[in-house]
Amino acid sequence: MHSDEQQDPSYILVAFGKHLAHIRKDHGWSQEKLALESGIARSYLSGVERGQRNIALLNIYRLATTLGIRPEELLKF
């Protein structure tokens, strides 16, 4: 890990968000559809995908279940 990453770990939020957006798009889903199907607010989901929100573990599980993937797949970025 680089010293910059140790001082500001928020880069991980951006990386996770980009990965989530990529998986969502690979499934052919809009943010709106994923939000409706998962019960997560679209505005919250948008913030997660932009790296502006720190997603809770339960929401990672909820999104993975909705997308039909294992939760650890969302953490492989």
C-alpha cells in the first residue's frame, strides 16, 4: 500500500463504486432498477457508485443478492 493510500483510504470507496457500476451495467440494469429491486434508495446507490458514500456490509449483501452474485464478488476490485 502506498503512503498516500494509508493517509487517505477514501480511494477504496471510488474503486468499489466503479466496480459496482460495472457489474450493474454488465447485468443490463439501470441504477433505478437496482435500487427498486434491492430496496436501496437510488440517490444512495448513486453516491456509492461515485465513491461518495461508505456502504454498509448489509447493503453490500443486499445488492449482491439482488444481482444474483456472491457478496465477495462485489469486493473483488
